[in-house]
Amino acid sequence: MYRSFLKRFLDFVLATIGFIVLLPFFLIIYGILWFSNNKKPFYLQDRPGKDEKVFKIIKFKSMSDAVDSNGNLLPDSERLTRVGNFIRKTSLDEIPQLINVIKGDMSLVGPRPLRVRYLPYYTKIEKLRHTVKPGITGLAQVSGRNGINWDEKLRLDVDYVKNLSFLSDVKILLKTVKKVFKTSEDEIVLDITADSLDTYRQEKVQSNTEMELEKIK
């Protein structure tokens, strides 16, 4: 009942209320980024949702489009603006994702929607993360910052799907709110900023291959 109907109903109601409450902040940030980011206040990117259906995730744009002499984008650290750094640290860049929730692309709680290019790198069990709508926050995001690797993060996503309930969603939302307002090394990071999953998995395969070759020698 909760998974099939009530969760979506609560998502729509709570996201709509949340968007209305946060509308003043939304408009202020939109205005600042409109002028500081060349009239490009939003960052849109393809992400896989439920059943791996691709949708456009909406976030406030925290980085400029600065390029080097060859026309290539500068490193993220050099393109992160002062305003962008602030809205990231305070998670205000995530406000537009309430629109994704209202539209039905996302849920308030669920596995974070990752890059489309990661799709071939999930194990069969990890693909369970795509049997529910992705969330603005999730179990992996409130369970640690840099202390857990990709394997653990994806395991937590699967655990969430297997044990999805109203109570688990409430607990995750409360932990999210607590972490957003808490300044510490354990503050929430909604989008994983460590090595990309494809790189991580490729390096892991290479490492395992090298170990096997060493055993043969």
C-alpha cells in the first residue's frame, strides 16, 4: 500500500508544500545565478530513474562554464563559484529537485539518481536500486560521507529497496534534516563526489586480474 500508492501521494503533497515554503529562497538564488551565470541558473543532466527511464535532473548551477585556451572546461574546483560553493554546502542547490518530485521523476527518499554511463557497471542485485524512484536523499547519503566506498553505498541502496517502508522514509528524512543543519565532517553529501563508479569498477577489475596473474606466476 505504502510503496504502490501512499509514497507517491506523500511525495507530491510534501514536495509541493516544501516548494511553496522555500519559494522565497528559490527566487533569490534564481535571481543571483541568473546574473552571475550568464542567465543560466539551472543545471540539467540526464539521470536514470525508475526502470532505468532517463529524465532530466534539475539543480541550481553551482559552477561556471569557464574553459581553457583549447575550449575545454576547467576542473570543477576552478569553476565552482562563491555562490555555488555556498549553495552546495547548505544543500540549497537541491531545491529545484522538488520540481522533479512533483513531476513524478523522483521521490523525496530513495537511491540517489547517478550518471547514465554507470548503468553497465551495476551488478544484478545492485540493479534493484532502479526498481523504485530515485530520491533527493537516501539511506546511503545519511549513513556516511567519505567513510564508505561505492560497493557499500550501492549495498545500502539495495537494503533501502528491500526494506522500504513509511517508517524508514521518515527516519531518513529526519536524519537528512539533522545533517543539513549540522556542521561537521559527517555533513550530508547528496551527490557522491569521490571517484566515478565506472572508474572504480574498472580499476577493481584490473586489480583483481593482476592478483590472479600473480598467483599463476
